[in-house]
Amino acid sequence: MSFKISEVCDINSFNLSKNDNLNAINYLDTANLNVGTVDELQYMEVGKDKIPSRAKRIVRKNDILISTVRPNQKHYGIIKNVAKNMVASTGFAVLTPKEDKVDPGYIYNYLIQDHITTYLHSIAESSTSTYPSIKPSVIGDLEVDLPPLEEQKAIAHILSTLDDKIEVNNQINKTLENMAQAIFKQWFVDFEFPNEDGEPYKSSGGEMVESELGMIPKGWEVVKLNSVVDICYGKNLPTKKLLSDGYPVFGGNGQIGFYSEYLYEKSQVLIACRGAASGKVIVSLPYSFVTNNSLILEQNGTTVTHEYLKQFCLEKEFYNYATGSAQPQITIANLAKANILIPHRDLMNMFSLIRNSIDSKVLSLFNENNKLVDLRDTLLPKLMSGEIRVPLDEEGEAS
């Protein structure tokens, strides 16, 4: 039986009001929800932090979030684990499934099919707004054929099994990244790297000297960033040229799509240089294209290793190098003034070996996830169309 999405889901029905009297919120912006994964929630205290005017949509368990701007960038997801006082940007259409009629997982998987995304983006590109965007009602007017509820649940279960494995891999990668961050902080921020006797350097009385970055271990130095890297802009790439497959494209907020060409064979350290994200540090994948919304730190020698440069920048970030309030930006000249700490070479190499080992494991799980996504994307339209039917037992469970 066919239904409009608006008949089986409430859309943008729960919004913040002055009567909510919240002390803090966990804010989700469109840039931090990518293909079902929440990358980051911004914890903000009311009265202390500047709350974005777009922070309006109250998020509940099993809500489906779909960005109404540039749908082809796939900023969508289903929220199974809701943070306290979770609020999403008005850049999302927030769909609350009516669970007596539809399974949330089923309707979510229906909405993220490639042909649905392509259709929504085609509508967005014909809009007259500043950015390609759609009205939430466009999603509400989509029609879906619904099998019996138990069959919906069985289909959703099959697909969620793949999603759960992907999420487990993502969590492992986050743990690995946290390990690298902890080691870097201990060695290059707290200066508690192992000395010649295997003891923590600073707390064991290691000699410290003054520098532009404060007290640092004797023998280390501080230099300007442009003395160890060449800073350059990425290349212009109109969003209409982005593809649904190909080489990854990185802009000022991370990966934004795919393209038929790549600029760099190796992973690069990027600094977002335009808009609100100016100063954000991004690390591209191998064989990627980088747009001119990012500055690229190209190593020009062997003073620092790629692994050290990457972790140093991730720890530092560069928001304070942005100028302009209406449209913040970071220029090459501004970024060139940044300082970078140069430790002893043997310690840098030791860290780089650890970071490289972590990166190998992260990349392996990333590649495994890509294969799982391919399998999922192959099954999805076949399950939704009924080409593959899920057999149910007498109790309505998948058999």
C-alpha cells in the first residue's frame, strides 16, 4: 500500500521554545552528520556560549535527519542513541516516524536510496535560494510502498546488522585516534616523553628553556609553519560537478563528494580557509581532490614527518588565524605566521612509527567499511522493491 512520507512521519514537529528553559544543549550541525554517522556534537551552555540561531530542532530517539541543503552530500542519519537535550540545525528536516504505521529503520533506508537522493538534489538545484536546497515538504510528498509492519522490521534488521558492524569499526577507529592523541599530548604538550632512563622527561627534572610557545625541552626549537611546508590553495570545483562515486573530494568541512580526478596520491593536512569552519584541520584520504575552500600544507623537506605534522595540527587548530566576521577566511600569509614545535628527530620518528601503525589499522577498517557499504547498497534497492523477499516464520520473525 502506498503512503506519502508525511502520512507516516511527523516533520519538524518538535522545536525549541522559550519555555523549554534548558541550561545546555548538545547541538548537531549538518556538517557533523555524514552518511548515518554523527561525527561530533557541540556541547553549549545557555548564557555562556553563543547558541546558533539555527539550533531549533528537538531530536528524539529514532528520528530521521536529512539535510535540506545539497542533498547529494548525504548529511543524513537515524538517531538511535539520543544525547541529553539534543538539538539539530534547522538545516535538517527532522522526521519522527509514526511507529504504529512504519518501522523507523525501514523508512530511513527507503529515504537514503541513491535514486531518492538524486531526485531530491535535482529539486534542490532548481531552487532560487543561495544554496541548492529543498523544502521539507518535498520529502513529505515522497511516496513509499509499505509492506506489512513485521516485514518492514525484518528488512530493517538485515540492513541494521550491516550498519551496526560499520558503526563498531567507526568506534574502533575513534579509539585508535584517541590513543594517538593521548601519546602526542603526553610527549609533545606535557613533555613527559621517556628520557634516556625511561623516565618522564619534565617531571624527572628535564631541562626546559623559554620559547615563543612557552617553556619547551632544551634542544627543541620553534619555527614558522611556512619553513617546513609550502602552503597553497586547493583547486576550484563547482558543486554541480561533484559525483556520487570516484575519488574523494575534500572541502572546508571534510569530504563533500567524489570527482573523476585526484590532486594528491598521499594523504594531506588541510586547513579550512573560508566560512565558519575557517581554521578547522582536516586530513584527506589518499588519492583525493582538494577544493579551494582549504589550504594544503605540502611538506617541502624532511624537517617534520607527515605523521607529526598531522597530529600537531589536529591538536593546535587554527581558528584564531581567521579574519573577517561576515565571511571569515584564512589567507596563506596569515597561516604562514603560525609556529610549529620541532622536537628531537629520534622522538619524532618514534611517534611517527606509532602513528603510522595506527593509521594502517584505521585505513584497514575504513576499507572494510567501504565493502560493507557496497554490500548494503546492493541489497537496499532489492529489499525495498521486493525483488528480494525476507521469509518470515509463523510468528512474523525473519527466518
